[in-house]
Amino acid sequence: MVCRRCAVNAAGPSEAESFLRTRLLATGFDQLREFKDATGEVQGALSSIGEAGDENTRRRIARLTRQLETFEPSVTMIGQIKSGKTSLVNAFVGQPDLLPADVNPWTSVVTSLHLYPEAADFRNSASFRFFDEDEWDRLVSGGGRIGELASRAGADEELEKIKKQVAEMREKSRARLGRKFEVMLGQQRDYGYFDKDLIERYVCLGDETDDNAAAGQDGQGRFADITKSADLHLTRPSLPVRICIRDTPGVNDTFMMREQITIRAIRDSRICVVVLSAHQALSSADLALIRLITHVRSRDVIIFVNRIDELSDPASEVPMIARSISDTLERHNGPADAEVIFGSALWASAALKGDKSGLPAGSARALKTRSETAQFSEAVNDLDLQDPASMAWAVSGIPELQSAVASRIAAGLGAAMLQRTSASGLNLATSITAADQLAVKSQNPEQEVHLDSTAGRQQVAAIIKNRKAALSAEFDAITTAFSERMNRVQESFLERATASLVLHLEKLGEKVPWTYDPAGLRVLLNSSHKVLARKSTVAFDTAIRSAAHDFAAVYLKSFGLQPDEFPLALPNAPRVPPPVSLGRTIALDLQGQWWKRWWMQRRGYDAYAAAFTNLIREETDPVVQELRDDMAQDIRHQACADFEAFLSEQESVFDTLDRLREGGEAEIAAFVEKQEATAGKRDLSAALQLLRKYSAYE
């Protein structure tokens, strides 16, 4: 009997296919390779500091090194259903058949692919987490967001239709899982391998259950409808550093079952890739998708127009699609400067397999046309475009996508990580570089020290306590003001909208349905978020500078170290995530039949106004609450955590200096001798110079 893990290895690509994939997948990652080199330089500098430092310094250096080693920037893929998003993810990963591309419209699984550089001892693994009972009840009992809207609006016919469909889904789930159904909710299953069958069991909903499945057989899609997230850990050829690719469910499903899941995935990533189909590339019908990316920085949004292989004339149609996308984004206040890439996951898959014979005739013709007319970027400079597989890969758009992702990681999250780590390393190194100064000062009996060890430690403890309390109080004020401002915005919007409704009734009566654009509410809430971001950044920077000033005074009084002799590296304020939840669909975004029925069911101006106010308040409350209770608190938590890390570093520096001083000339001399015996002053000086370069990132 062949074990599953062996079966996976046997089913892998041939040696020739592996060589081809490695060559193709290397394209576009130049900036990631440069980032890897920079990370290696910083790790080397940290190693020099650790070797020259004491045990306390080495522990903290080891922690910083682990942070660099485990750094995993994430990229979230969102898009329309049937845009070929999952096929694109498979091509990006280098395994065309990895994830099932034909998931059922009810599936709500977020699949995170944790990609690692190739290593001989690496073992694939997988984890699958199920919805907990509350999440499941809300998902199927309420009918998703549309079910909530229909219930509030009194759209009984639509609500019954939704309830019927989710009831069918619930019964299929119970039939598949039997008595295990309730027990499995909220649980997680871990595997030391994965293959296609295992993935499909948890990610892809199968067809109607048969008797065997109902009896408990592990068939396709058995657990997919209760699976919340899937995490796959695997290596990827030619990948310089770790990356996480999140494949989210499509967002334009009929009942918006997946919207909040996708919002959370975007919020957790810095980079967002929006996958569109060339046949329906971001029309006004995709307003829900546009709303989700409107509040993400343009620089962090990449739009990939997939399936251009299905265009009859890519040369003429691609420019028209590009103009249409630009016009739609501008018309609906989307990210105007987002990079747009055109390509085909089908062509990429054919290139990775080294076989174009399986392409449909129309796709093959489009590939030939695109190959003759495309303008190639620098991302494909290393490819031999006379080779058919290389040409198919070049026009697939994957090299440009990889280059776009690499540049954003290197200039964004990657640079921020290097700055933060380098600043921490510099602060830990100050205790080492100060040893020579302490040695000189210990020889000077006239050197005046105002604080002994006990008094110095007391002052350090007081600085930490008082500065933490001050930052906490500042964030109390910031979040309170943020909450009050959002409440005012919400009330003002309700007043304006209700007044508009009453005016409409007075002029046109009850027979003409009324509409009202909620864009104004989102603009004002986004403005509140910008104020929160600005105040949070100022509060962090002020707290860091104040604490640094306090510590500099202690170092002067305790050790006679002048600020210019003992400079402190200050970390940048943590990034404030975009308010993606503002893209959440509310009742006013919809113009369906149920909204018209809501309108026709009311009689009397007072009934309209009161019912409308209640409906919109219930709709906007979750948006306001998420910004206030979740996002604002996350911002606060991250700022306080980074601030406390800085305080902890300074406490460690003081401990090292105080121990040296208390040990006297012999202790200081031994410490200096150790430096020269290990890294050497020249190596340490070079390490400090390198860390200063990376810590200067803004």
C-alpha cells in the first residue's frame, strides 16, 4: 500500500517540468531578491552585536533575528466569481492544479498559502479551521447579509427564498457529517501533508450527497460548507523570501455570504490583488467590489484582468478595457492610480506544464496575437522569448504581477520591518559602544555621577510606568473623540437622509420610489478615520521622543554619557490599516425588488421616516462599531506594543551599563576585551553603520 505522502511525491512534476517551472517562476522577483540580501545584511549585523554583547543583549538579538526569519508579508486576492482568481493563484504558486477552481457559490473558505523558499528538509502541512457555532448560525440561519437586509426591510418573499436555500444547505451538511456535525464546529484539523483529495474535502463543495457520503465516507467536499479557513504550508521554486497568498471567495455572490470574510482578509494584508474577468472588467455592476478597494491606498492595489485568452482581438480590446476600468474607478472614487495588469492564468498554466496543446483553439489564436503585439516589461528580460513556454509565460501577466507584488513588499512592509529591526538593534548596541566611554570615565575621579544604581533603576521604572500611562491616556482621549465624531457623522447622515425622504414625499408623494446615495456617509467616516490615523501617529511619535529624552537624561546622570555620545534610534509609528469595513454593503447600496417592496409597504410620511431611520441605523451601526471597537482598538494595541518594546530595549540597555559600572574597571575591561576577541571593533563599527542606514527608512 502506497502512503499518501509518497503518492504526493509520485504525482509531482517531472525533472524537466521542475527545471522549467523554476526558470519561469524566477521572473519579476528582482526586488524581493534585493530585499533578501538586505535582510541577510541586517541579520549579519545583529549577529555581530550579539557576539559582542552580554547574555541579555544576545537574547534580545536572537528575538530580533527570529522576527526577520519569520517575516511573512501577505497578499490578498479578491475578485468576481468566475474571474479565474483561484487559477491565477495556482499559477502564481507554480502548481496549476493545486486548489480547486470550481468551488460552489456557497463556499466561504479563505485559503492561505504560506509559501517558503525551497529547502531540503521542508515538509508540506495543512490546517483547516471550522466555523464556530455562532458564526455558522449567522451564516445559514440569517441567510448572510442579504438575509439580514431582507429581514429588516420586510421583504418576506426574498427572505423566504433565502431561508429555503440555506435550509437545503444545512440539511446537506448534516447528511454529509451526521452526528459529527455539531461536534466539529469550532474545531481545527491538522495534517503533516496535503494532496488534491485532502484539499477538495475541505475547500470544494461536492455534488449531492449519495448514500455512502451520508453514511460517513470522506468524499469530495464533505467538510467544505463548514470550513472557515484553510492554511497550506509549501515551498515554491525561485522564491527568495516567505510570502502568504490569501485566496478569498468571490465577492459578487448572490447573497453576499462572503463579504465580511473578504473584508477581514483585506484588512489583514497590506497588498490587495483584484482579479477581474476580461469579459466583465469592473463595470458599474461591480460596485460592491469597488467599495471594498476604495479605502485601500492606490499603491497597495493591483488590478489583474484575467482571461484575456478569451478575447477575440486582445490587441484592440485590451486598451478599451483599460480605459473602461479607469473610467469606472474615477466615476466611483476608486483607487485611481492602481496598477492594472492584463494576462491569462490559462496561458500561465500551459507554460508551467510546458504544453500548449491543451489550449482551446480560440485561446491559442489569442496567445499568438498577444505574443506579436504585446509590449514586454523588464520583468521578462531574462526569458528566451523564442521558447514557446517562455513566451506564453511572458504574455500571461504573471511576471508583471510578481514584479508588482515584489516591489510593494520591498518598499512597504519589508522596508518597515528592516527599519524597526535595525532601530532595535542599534538601541541594543549602544550598551556595547558605550563600554569604551565608560572605561575612560571610570579613570576620571572628577567625573560626577548624580544617580547611583538604585536611584537610576528607580528612575527607569518611573519612566516606563509614567510614559506607558501617558500614552494610554492619550489613546483614551483619541478613541473617545473618534467614537463621538463617528456618532455625530451617523446622526447627521440620518437627519439629512430623512429630511431628503420627507421632501421627496412632499413633492412627489408615495407612488414614486426614492433613492439616496450613501457615499456621503462613507466619505465622512473615512475622514474620521484619517483624523484617527493622524492623531495616533502623532501620539506615538510624541511618546517615543519624550521617552527617549527621559532616558537620555538618565544615561547622563547615571553614567555621564552625553546625548551626542549615546544617540537613540527611534522606531517609526506602526502602520494604520485602511478602513476596509466602510465597503460593507448597506441597504441604500441596493436597488433590488425587495427595496421597492419595502417602499410600497409603508403608508404615511411618519411611517416612512420612522421605518427608514430604524433601518439605516441598524445597517450603519455595525460599520461604526467595527471601526470604533475593532479597528481603533487594534491601532491602539499595536502602537502600545511597539512603544513598550522600545521601553523594554532601553531598560535592557540601562541594565547592561549599570552592571558594567557596578563591576568597576575590571568588569568594563573584560567587556571591552571580549568585544575585540569576538566581532572586533571594525566588524562592530560596520554593523552599526549598516543598521543606521536601514533604521533611517521613513
